[in-house]
Amino acid sequence: MILLKETIKRIGELDSKAMEKAKERVDNLIKPPGSLGRLEEIVIQLAGITGEIYPKVDKKAVIVMAADHGVFEEGVVVFPQEVTEIQTKNMARGVTGVCALAKYVGADVVPVDIGVKVDINEPGVINKKVKYGTDNMAKGPAMSREEAIRALEVGIEVAEEQIKKGKNILATGEMGICNTTPSAAIVSVIGGYDPFEVTGIGANFPVDKLKYKAGVVKRAIEVNSPNPKDGIDVLAKVGGLEIAGMAGVMLAGAANRIPVVVDGFISSAAALIACTIEPKTKNFLIPSHASKEKGAIYASELLGLKPMLYMDMRLGEGTGAVLALSLIESATYMNNEMITFAEAGISV
Ligand SMILES: O=C(O)c1ccc[n+]([C@@H]2O[C@H](COP(=O)([O-])O)[C@@H](O)[C@H]2O)c1
Ligand SMILES: Cc1cc2nc[nH]c2cc1C
């Protein structure tokens, strides 16, 4: 609890002076002001986060939190639960979707076992297991408040380790069969939405059975009555260990003034938890893609984070966040490489 409390305390405001200076530079680059759109906004946000007029995001890591879910026993997925274990190992072997895209983008993949239901003995997977999967949230709390806090702190620890190693931008990713179910519950509770509106197919659950899946989400909320104003309560009652870990990464990024790129639906649910715990966290988050998962648009709206990529993706793992890393880095190249009107001898 001490680490969590201390981390939250360190989260400050964006550096408005650095943002003003960055905006002035970006506006003076040789282009009609505003014409590089979101790239311009990104540089200004990065300046606010880092306090630098020439921010760098060249040391990239995607932290992939892996965990299992007790609500699996309610029959809300089509894939076997063992996929979590197998894919967690595959993250360290470099052969998953996020590994492929991270290789292209030049980002390290950091897989973390925060709650897979079996032991993962794979070199390269960081063992930070808090619990062998959550309990079935349709019958009671997914985990205790203490476990939720511990999982948040695992995320903080892993992020801080990466920051100590010199990473200047982080992305969140996850692997967890069943995790669209707790994510839908989180979005429903925090946003006050009907579970039927925010429950989607996840990893190809049949559309004609979605009512059943949403009913499980509804039951989990009714059984646990989470307090929407208390992010840790929501996390413990209807969340997941990997969701907690990602929320911890976001809090640590904000505390250390390092940008954190949010992946798809599950990462967005984690962002909602982090921002409920400390609303200032939002300023340090950068959205990536619009996940095709049904509830993703609601989560983005709640967060006030406008996606930058519309690629019809819904894999998770950090795939969309990693793609966005390349765009975010390209924004810093715009800032560093372009000349200004004055340098070109044009007076405007
Ligand atoms: O993040 C997303 O946008 C996303 C949307 C749908 C599915 N997923 C991934 O698929 C798994 C969850 O789907 P499910 O059907 O098992 O709940 C989990 O491992 C996620 O990484 C991820
Ligand atoms: C194969 C597979 C890979 C995944 N990666 C993230 N979620 C996943 C779900 C499945 C089923």
C-alpha cells in the first residue's frame, strides 16, 4: 500500500510552460500551423509530460500483463483457458502478434505473469504472480482489496524497472482468456452503462450468445455492488489481475512523467481504473487504436481519449499500442528535423 500511495502522491500536472514553448515551435515549423494535426498535439502533450521542448520517445517497451479469470467457469468464452499460459510463454519467445509488431517498431516486449492459473517456467517471463487467477466474480469478489493493491503495485514495480533501464515511453498490453468480461463490468460500473451495451464478442464469442455473456456481467455487478467512485473496489470486485497490473503501469508512468500508450478495450478498462484512482493520470496517457470490441468506444469516450488508428483490430496484447508508438515517435521526428519559417527565410 505504501508504494501505491507514494506513487499516486507523485502524480503532478502537465508542464504548461513547456507546452506553450512546444506549441510555439510546432506552429513555426515550415507548414501551415495545424496541418500536421494529431502529430502536433502529440509533441505538445509530450512536452507537457516530460518538460522538454524536444521530447524523445526512442526507448520503447510494451509491458504485457498475463492472468487468468475465475469467471471462465461461467462459459463466456470459446477458447480454452490454457491459451493464456501458452501465449504468455510465446511472449518471451517473440512469436506473438505483439512481438511481431514490436520487432518492427523497435520496442521491447516485457511479459509478466501477474496471475496465470499455473506456474509459468519460461525464461524471459517475469514472475510477479499475485494469485493463481481471480475468483469467479459472478459468485463473489474477483480478488481481495489487498490482492488488488498488490497487483497495482506489481505494475508500478515493473514500470519503474523499465524506466530505470532508460525507457522513455511505455505501452500496455495483456493476455488473459476471459478478460473482456471483467473489462465490460468495469466500463459498465464506472460509466453507468447497461452491461448489454458494453459487452462484446471478445475472442470470437458467438454473437447470438452475447445476451448470456452480458447477463454474467450484470450478475457479477449485482452480486458485488462495486463502488464506482472507488477504483480499487471496482478492480477487486469485478476486475482482473492483468487489468490491475496495467493500471499500475499507468500510475507509475504518470508519477515518473513518462508517457503511457493505452492499447485496446482491456487496456482502456485499466485506464478507467487508474483515472478513477487518480484523475491526473489521464494527462500522461496516449490513446492508440479504436478496438473493434463493442464496449471500446464507450471506454474511449469515458476516458476522453480519442483513438488515433482505425484498423478494425481487436487482438489486445498491446498490438495497437505498439503501432501507435511508431506514430508517436514520428511526431518527435517532425519536431526535431523540420526547419522553421524563419530558418527558411520566410516571414509570416
Ligand atoms: O484489447 C482488445 O481490444 C481486445 C478485444 C478482444 C479480445 N482481446 C483479447 O482476447 C482475450 C479476451 O477475449 P475473451 O473472449 O477471452 O474475453 C484476451 O487475451 C485479450 O487480449 C482483446
Ligand atoms: C489465440 C489467441 C491469442 C490472443 N492474444 C490475445 N488474446 C488472445 C486470444 C486467443 C484465443
